[in-house]
Amino acid sequence: MAVSIAQRPAANTRLLILTFLTTLIFHHSLADVPAGAPTTEQLPHRRFEYKYSFKGPHLSQKDGGIPFWIHTGNTIPSADQVRITPSLRSQKGSVWTKNKFNFEHWEAMVTFRVSGRGRMGADGLAMWFTTEQGLDGPVYGAADQWNGVGVFFDTFDNDGKKNNPAIVVVGNNGKLVYDHQNDGTTQALGTCLRDFRNKPYPVRAKITYYKKTLTVMFNAGFTPDKEDYELCTKVDNMFIPTEGFFGVSAATGGLADDHDVLSFLTFSLTEPGQQPPPPESEIPKEEKDKYQEEFQNFQQELDKKKEEFQKEHPDIQGEPIDDIYETVNDQEIRQVFEGQNRIHLEIKQLHRQLAMILDEQRRYVSVITDEVAKKGTNAESGQPDTVGQQQLGSVLATQQEVLKNLNELRNSFYESLKQIGSAQGNAGALGTYETIQHFNEIKEHLHTVKRDVEHLVQRNAQNPAEKTVKCPEVPPMPSCLSTVHFTIFIIVQSVLFFCYIVYKSQQEAAAKKFF
């Protein structure tokens, strides 16, 4: 009986452990199902749609048009970019696709610049996907009451809330009138505050519409990294027409900016498991035959020009063209320059931070001055001011923290200067042998001078009686001209000058007799 009672707690303990392990394994297996679902989800199939895109170089044609696009207003296409509006007052323009885009899911990548001389700009730039082309209108140069979605890059603060520059997403069913006075914030489906004016690199925006979700990713243009995106806003359960036109528009007002679009790349997205439509099905047979005929004509003209060039230049036939390839030295120099450019940008950022901290420093100094003045008046009146002393102590602590930040900035600035020195050292390593030998000779001369100085110091230390080294006295200068000689010289010179004046006056009088 005692044995059975002693064994019962051990059996219960083993049963509890087995039950706990079974429950843990069961819950773990249930948790793995939803957690693993997103990781195993495949990405959508992306296909580049060239008929709804443009980018440089050779962006515009000879007639000034953009292939598969139309432009209106003050838009100026060029070889490497499309200037939607120049930096002039009351300008507006837009570019739109000629054909409708008929895909349920899509992604658009826009690379642009907004630059101006002023601290503030206006009015902004907009990216559109609408059922009709809004060629002209009051909403950033495009039509109002659109049916689709507009992503606005607003630079001017109309409502005075200091919430610009901003990126605003506004949807419309064709009946909504845009709220200009409030910068569209009362109608916005999503928004984020981002500064995109006067950036060192082009600004990039990636707008994705997939499974009824619109996502706006933003690259602020601080670095040359093209994939340095951050999430701006995300709108769920958004219904956009499956057919529509892509467009970009911009406008200026009392203030003006240059609104330049460098590229607009469009991709169609297909869900995993679905077969994407073949590219041939989108191009009609007549249009395809027309393009094929144009290609053959261009190919024949190119062959003729090649034959003419070979006849005119028989000496360079078959010679490889090496100038278009980059050599190792050119590549190293380019890498050095790119490194120095990055360091320069870092130093500029440090300068901006240092200016901000110095402004805070000046403000704290003014506060301290006011507190000292109040303390002096209280001391004269005989009233102690404990609150002022506490505030003064807090200000002094803040001052110490600011000084610490200044030291950290100085150290980082010193590190940047060291990097510049190393980069310049790498560039200087490409110097010639004569330059290196010249510096070695200078170094040897400096060592020689140093040894001579040390020798003189040691000799003076050995002879303490001769510590005060006296320079040799200069012999007195002999007096080469006495006072009498100087007086005679002055008198003779005065007589000669007087005789010259009399002679000159007689000559002028004689010359006047002939007239």
C-alpha cells in the first residue's frame, strides 16, 4: 500500500508533462499554418509595358513628340526628360498615354525632380490613372471631377497649416470637386509629409495597385540608391477602374518650380497561378505589320550607311573601338570621385545639423541672459528666486548636452575629413616617380636642418657660459656726404632749374611771333 501511494505522485507528474508537451506541439502546429502562409505566398508576375512608359535617353522624337504619349500645355519634351512646367508663373502642362491601359493590377514607377530657387514652391505635380484623359484643368494642370485616382505631390500650403510638402492620395468617382483651399486633406484617402524639393538626386515614387490595395512607396533622393524606398501610405479596399489612362501633370501659381519627369515606367501585375496574356494579343495585326515594315526600312538604311562608311574609310575596317570601353584607371578615378561625392554630401548634412544646434545654442544663451538679468533685479530687491535658479540649472544642463552634441559632430566631421584625405591620397598615389622623388628630397633637407638645430642646442647646453650668443657688431657707416657738399648741390640744382624755365619761356615767346 505504501508503494502504491509513493508511486502515484510520480505517475501524475509524468502524465502532466506528456499532456503539456502534446498541447504545446498542437498549438505550435496550428500557429505555423497562418504564419507560413505569407512567407510561401508568391510574388505577382511583373511585365514591362513599353506602350505606357517613357524614359531617356532619346526620349523625344524629331518632331518633339513622345512615343505612345501626348503632351499639352507648357510641357517641353527633351532627350532625357519631360519638363511638365518651367519655373515661370501661372504655367501648367500634362502628358497622357494615347491608349487605354486594360489590366486589373499594375505598378507605376515615376522618377522626377521638383526644383526652384525659393524656399517655397508651387503648386505641385500629380500622377493620374483615370478613365478619361484630363488634358487641361484646375487640379495641378489636369481636369477636375475625374473618375479614378490621383496621387498629388503638393508643394504649396494653401490652408496655412504648415503641412507641406506632402503626398496626398485622392480618389474620385467623377462627381467630387477637388478641395483646393484645404489642399485636399478633407478628401484624402492617404497622406504623408515628405520633402521632395531641391534634392541632390532624383526623387522616385512607386505606386502599386494589387488586390484592391493601393500602396505608395517613396524615395526621397538623398542617396543614389534606386531601391531605397520607404512606405508613404497604404489604402485598403480601394476600387479603381480596370481601364484607364496614365498621366502626369503639374502647375505653378504665384510661386514657380521646375517640374521634370525623367522616367515613367509601367508594369502589369498578374497573380501567381494565372497565365499572363501574350504580348502579341495586344497588338493588332495591321499595326504589327506596319511596325515590321518600318523596322525593315530602317535596317536597309542602316546597311546602306555602313557600306558607304566602309567605302569612305577603308583604313579603319575591322578595327575594334576601344574608346567606348572604360579602362581600369578610369574606373578607379571614377570610384574615387564617387567616394568624394558621398563624403561631400555627408559633410553638407553635418553642416546642416551643426547650424540647427548652433541656433539652439543661441536661443539658450538668450534665455540664460534673461535669467541672469531677473536674478540681478531680485537680488537688488532682496527677494530670493529659487524657481529662476532651478530654470538656470536646467538651462545649464541643456547647454552641456548641446556642447556634447557639438563635440560628437566635430568628431564625425573629423572622420569625414580623414576619409577625404584618404581618398585624395589614393588619387595622389597615381603620381609620377619624379614627384615622389622630389618629396623625398624635401624630406631629407628637413632632416638635415633638424640635425643642425639639435647640434646647436647640444653645444649650447655643453657651454653654459656661452648661453647668450651675441651677434657681431656692425661697424659704423662712414659719412659719405657732408652738410656743405649737400648745400652746394642743392644750390646748383636750383640754378639749373631756374635757367631751364627761363629758356623754355623764351622759346615759347619766339614761337608766338610766327602766328
